[in-house]
Amino acid sequence: MSRLRPHRLTALLTAMLGLALLHFGATPATAQPDTAASPRVAGCVGTSFAGTLGNGKAICNGNYLVRMQGNGDLVLRVISTGRACWTSGTAGAWSNDASATFNKNIWGRPYVDIDKASQGRIGRVVGAHTATTFGTNASVNSRGEFWIGYRKVGSC
């Protein structure tokens, strides 16, 4: 049995790390520069959403994403490490019918409903308007903050 040379071992470990990150929906940080709505993240649809964020879809900005997981949990993560910073707390049995829907409530506060087609609404995360302006979407910024309208609901 031959021994691996140090540079081959390094290449092998780098390749294994890349495969592990791809499995979790990210690529190594050196693959592409971090940009708004980075295409390097599987399922990334932009930096915000104003309709429905389906199962496996995410909003991304810089090194942060908010992903709707199939288990019904909406999760804010650091892309480079995979660390979860905030969750909606709506995780349940695994299914492929989970979604998050932004609702611009003119008379009350904007909110995101977490739904499963098989169960209906399983949670709600409430945002805010300002005194003069209605919140029009849910977004993640490059500082790792998740906002619904004008209220920060989670951060890294």
C-alpha cells in the first residue's frame, strides 16, 4: 500500500470538504465571491421574497441564507459554516410540502405563515410596518439579519 504525499492528502481533504458543503447546499467560500443573491447556493431565489418561498428554496445575501426546509422549519444560516442562527421553531415530521408565505397585512403587521399542504398553517412569524410605510417583503441582509417588513426577527 502506498502512502499519500502531503500535497495529495491536502487535495483529497479539500475535495471531501467541497462535497460535504455541496451536500448541505453551499460551495467552498473560495469558489465564488459573496454577492447578493449568490448563485453558488442551491435554491437561492434572491435576497427577499414577497410571495411564497417553497420547500428547499432560500433567500441569500453574502454569507447568509434563510431556507424553507422540508421539515417545516424556516432557518437563518451562515453559508460558510452551515451554522443555524435562528429558526421559526416550526419543525415537525419531514415532508416535501412545506412553504413560507409573506402576507402584507395593511390593517395589522406583515407576517410570514409557515404552512404544510397536509396540515395547513403550522406557525407564523410577525414583522412590522413603520408609521408611514408598509413592509412589503421578507429579506436577509449581508449582516446576517432576517427582516419581515421593518422588523428584524432573527440575526447571526
